[in-house]
Amino acid sequence: MPHGRVPPPARNLIGGEWLPATSGAVMPMISPIDGQPFAMIAESGPEDVDAAVRAARTALEGDWGRLTAAERGRLMLRLALRIEDEAEALAQLETRDNGKPVAQSRADMTAVARYFEYYGGAADKLHGEVIPFLNGYDAMSMREPHGVTAHIIPWNYPVQIFGRSVGAALAMGNATVTKPAEDACLTILRIGELAAESGFPPGAINIVTGRGMVAGQALSEHPGVDFISFTGSPEVGQAIHIAAARNHIPCTLELGGKSPQIVFDDADLVAAAPVIVNAIVQNGGQTCSAGSRVLIQRGIWERLTTMLAERFATVEASPAEGALLGPLISARQKARVERYIDEADAPLIARGRIAQDAPAAGFYVAPALFGPVDPTSPIAQEEIFGPVLAAIPFDSEAEAIAIANGTEYGLVAGIWTKDGDRQARMARAMRCGQVFINSYGAGGGIELPFGGVRKSGHGREKGFAALYEFSRLKTVVHRFT
Ligand code: TAP
């Protein structure tokens, strides 16, 4: 299988150089496809993180900081084209590293190129304002970068999350330090190589691999960091929030969800059923915005659950290129998902299969549809991060709203109804960051501001909104005579 050109063992990208961990420590990468080690990465410590933060600061004070917004944008557009040129090799590497089917890895490469294109094009479009003030004064606001931004990235969509977060930060002139997840980081390292080839000055993009508890924690606590972007679990998100508070710096937290798809009895079920299944099965359900609950109005319960069951039963967890469902990321994640399935306190409506040619040591889990599920039960409340869908019946609109908003999370909601008034009411009633009507955009939408409320986190990434997050406003008042 092609591996891209990451040299084994992969090294950290610090100040434009590829460096091993100062301690010399390395750690193995396990492929989810067959459970076998296939590469080594640097197991970095606080001293490596410190070197990366210093390199970012040096870049801000040097060549990177001196670039105009248009020049930054041009570099980003060049990187987008390099990613497109290398998309197939990157996708193959991502699949080996992360396990997702190649077709889904290809979509991720299209998305990361698009993030650099989108934010590269936006780099010189966000500017300050002149504010009407007193006679004899000019008052204006200007946008500035925070400085050194830290990006702590999970394993589920490594390059997409790298693109959306590092792309927006670079566009606004920040210098970045990324700590990818230890379970999937090789493709981010390869994009680091492409960035260097595209002409990014040393230190604008730094990448340090290693363990979250060591390298991730050192980065989040580093006093030289001015802003943290974190995507991952609520537990670690809370630790990041505390670390940011200790250093008095802002952060964005994107912490997952328990997103509902709400299907009313007038909905187009033929359109809804495949979208509902895809939204929980694609990427193995390891998507923060996965539609992991389906709320079904009682009059269509039988019809829709039958349609969903038919689709679920045909889904195979498989290493095939075009599979809808590949292996999960790790043995730990597989065990976690299987535990939820084994302990589910609801009837099993349908179960998919594991393909016969799936390697026995790979991390495959057959998808499961449960229902009717009590809205208070663990599989209706907790983020499983696997291909497990909880079907919950409801009678009235008010009940649907109460169930939909009745978890600690609030990231995305899908509303399926032809009634325009109900669409408008429901969109307003959802306590979350994104609402899709008669569609569902799990994972998509580069242009669409994205983020949550409560346990799903706060701050917005994607779209133009991210540029506001990754910059700060300065007011300048100029008295003249
Ligand atoms: P996390 O532990 O939250 O990992 C996310 C990122 O944070 C990784 O880069 C991780 O590095 C790093 N990290 C871990 N501990 C850290 C610390 N103390 N300080 C700073 N950074 C730290 O997620 P996970 O263990 O991979 O997955 C656990 C559960 O979290 C999943 O089952 C799922 O429910 C949820 N999750 C949600 C999302 C999204 S998109 N919302 C993504 C992933 C997981 P290492 O990987 O090297 O430890």
C-alpha cells in the first residue's frame, strides 16, 4: 500500500526542521485495518513542545510575521493545490493510518484542500472599521492575530480538523503548533511537508507528535501559547479549558455530541432513511456531529424503523475501498463501542455484519440499531462514537423538542418535515449549533460555522466565523488637530 513520503520513523516539524524527540523516544502506529504496527512516530516531551512554541514565536517576529495578508493567502492557495496534486497518496496513507475506507479518505483530502483554499482566499478579506466618534478623532478597530495558536487534534478526521483550525489561524497571521492524535497523525505530518514545499516560512506550521497526557498537556499549559483550539472528548476539553484559564487565554472547544434527527409523520421517508443511516455509519460513527439518535413520530414508527432496519442489515464493516463502514480507530474504541452494544437496555432492531475478508485482528464492529430506546438510557444520552443508532418514539412536537434537547450535548440537529411553520419553530427550539432541515450534514460544510453549546463545547470553527475566533480586535483612537 502506498505510504506517502513520511520517512520512518516520522519526526516532528519544528522551525522548518524534521527533528526526532529530544529523548529519542518513538512509538508505534497501529493500523486499524489489521491491528498491526506499520510506522513509528516521535514520542515527544515538554522540551519538544517548548521548542515548537519558541519556533512559532520566532516565525511571528520574523519572515512569517512580515508577510502581508495577501502573501499569506497565496501560500495557502499553493498548499491547497499541492494537497490536490497529492490527494491519492495522502488518501492511501490516511486509510492505513486511520482505517477509514479509501473513498472517505479521498473526501477528507478534498475537504482539507478546500479549507486551505477557502481560508487562503479569505486571508485579506477580513478587516477593521472606522467608528464614528468625537469631532477631532479618528477611531478604528483592527484585527490582529492572537500570536502562537495551539491545535490539539483528534483521530477521527485528522486532516479535516487540521485544515479547518490551522487554516483559519494561518489566514489571520498566527503561527501554529499542532499536536495530532497519537492514533492518526501521519497525514498531518505529510501535509506539513507539503506546506514547507509550498514556501511557508519555517515556524509558521509546527507539528509535534506524542501522547496527549504528555505532549498535549505540555502544549495546552505552555505560557507561550496565546490561543488553544481543541477538538476531542469533553473530559480532556475541560482540562484544556482550565489550562487556558490559568494562562488567561481564549480557547475554542469542540467536544462532540448526541445529535438527534427528528422525523415527523409528514416527512419524505424515502429521502430521510438513507441519510439517517449514513449519518451514523460513515466514519464508523466516529464523527462529532454523527446523528446518533433518531426521534420518530409514533405514526410512522413501524414504517421508518423497518426502512432503517433493512439498510442497517446490509451494512458490512469492511476494509474495501468503497465501503460505507471501515474499522474503528483502535482496540480501545472497539471495546468501548462493543460494551455499549452488549449493555444496551433496549431491543435490538437490526445489526449489520463484519465482512468475511476483514482481518480478524482489525478493529471492526457491526453496526447496531436499537429501539424503542428510553431517552434517559445510556445509549440515548452518552456519546458512543461508534455505529450505534438509538431510535426513540415521540407523539407531539413539544415532546420531540424535550427529548432532542434532553442531553448534556448540543451540536447538530436534523429536522424532517414538510410543514414550513414547523420547520421554523423547530429550528429555533433546538439547543445546538447547527440545524439541518430535510437534510443532514454530518462532517460537511466548510463554509458553515460549526460548534456547540454546553458539553459540546463553545466557539465556532469553519466558515468565516472561525476568522473572528482566530483573531482579536484592537481599537485605536487618534486625536488630530
Ligand atoms: P481525547 O483524549 O479527548 O483526544 C483528543 C486529543 O487530545 C488528542 O490529540 C489527544 O492526544 C489529546 N489529549 C489527550 N489527553 C490530553 C491532555 N490531558 N491534554 C492535552 N491534550 C490531550 O479523545 P480520545 O481519547 O481520542 O477519544 C475518547 C472519546 O472522546 C471518544 O470515544 C469520543 O467519544 C470522544 N471524541 C470526540 C471527538 C470529537 S470530534 N468531538 C474526537 C475524538 C474523540 P492522544 O490521542 O495522543 O491521546
